[in-house]
Amino acid sequence: MPMPAADIERLIREALPDAEVKIDDLRGDGDHYAATVVSEAFRGKTRVQQHQMVYAALKGRMGGELHAMALQTRAP
């Protein structure tokens, strides 16, 4: 079952309240997204650590409800 973009954004904002989040549905199918997340919480973290923080925010939905997500992260 596809995951709505609004749900992805909500989960990320719950974990990273200051985040600027932009979600694009790449195929219009609710399974393939691109996300850009900008948060002060990323400052001083490696790109891998930043991505791990976003994946943790998704609470295990990556690979299940959420099939694929191209992720870009950075500090402001």
C-alpha cells in the first residue's frame, strides 16, 4: 500500500521539528519519492548520519510502505 507524501513529511517533522521538508512523488504512484530535508540537527553530522536520522524518523516504513526515496539532507 502506498504511503502518502503528507505522512512522510509528518513523521520527519515529528522527529526533526525545525526541518524544512520537501517531498516529490517521482512517479505519481505513492511508492517512489524524492525528499529534501534541511535541519539544524544535521550540523556536524556526516551525510550517512543525516540519512540515518531521517530513516529513523520513518519508523521502519522504508522498504515496506515506502518503497524508494531519493534523499538529500543538509544543515541550513
